[in-house]
Amino acid sequence: MKLNDLKSMSVDELWNLHEKISAALTQRITEEKVMLDERLRTIGAAGKLARPTPERRPYPPVRPKYRNPKNPAETWSGRGKMPRWLDPQVRAGRKLDEFLIDRSARKRSHKA
């Protein structure tokens, strides 16, 4: 359809054309959506079958290695991000060794 054809059409004819185009677009969009949803389901099912998630191996509990002298309940194993209570003290110049838990004293108290 050429632009000249549209210019020669009446308002009623243009409105009818608009309604036909809207209906055709709605139908095609719906068909494409159904097709894409089915494709996603197929891909999703294939992805689940192809890669089963492996079980994580159990890690043994890690004993605390460092203790906060101001609050002995706060401990850190030395793994992961440095805790909030320890970071500012290390930045101020204190050594990490100053916060070590005395393992020999702990072993003696457990034996008694």
C-alpha cells in the first residue's frame, strides 16, 4: 500500500484499516509469545537434565583462632573477611598475633 492510497482514503476506511492491523499484530504477538514460552520450557528442561547441581562436600567446623580481648564472646577463625572488631585495631598498628587464642591454656583447662 502506498502513501497516496492512504491519503485518498476516508476516515472510516482508515479506522477500519487500523483495526485490522491491530488485530493482526495482536494475533502474531500472541503466537510468538506461545512459541517463545514453549522454547524456554524446552531449554529449561534440557538445562536441568544436562547439569545436575553437585552436592557440596561437608566442611568440618573450624575452631576460632582469634579472640576480641574486650568481648571474649567475639571470635574469628582467620577465614573470610576480617571482623569489624578486629579490622580497626589492625589498621591502628596492632599485630594480628596479639589476638591469638592461647591453645595450650585452653587444652589444660579441658583436661582438668
